[in-house]
Amino acid sequence: MQSAVDKLVNWSVSNHMNIKSQNTAETIRGPLSKQVISPVMISDQIVKQMTSFKLLGVTVSYSDGPISSF
């Protein structure tokens, strides 16, 4: 995972963009979410790990249970 983030950071630097690690978070879904994963780093700062996030006013969260119907 870290190598993919490093490539993204290098691409952003070469295109005169800046990724702010304090405004960045990661959310792991699927089978990987049950494993211990080392933290991702951007500019020597650890990226926050989140269990849920809000996108366009909708909170998206991950649980091990089935998807509930409304």
C-alpha cells in the first residue's frame, strides 16, 4: 500500500500539487480490514485510519454483518 501512496505523492509533486497528510484519511474495506496493516505515511506523517466517512451527506461505514435493507 505504501508504494502506491509514494507513487501518488511523486506524481502530485511532479504536477505541482500538494497532498496534505493532515487532511487525508484511509479506510480499508473487505478481507484486508481484518488484518493488522502498517500505517501509510505521507511526508513522514502517519495518515489517519477511519472506520467510516461521509460522502455527499451519506455516512459510509463498514461492518462484518450483512447489509440491512430499509
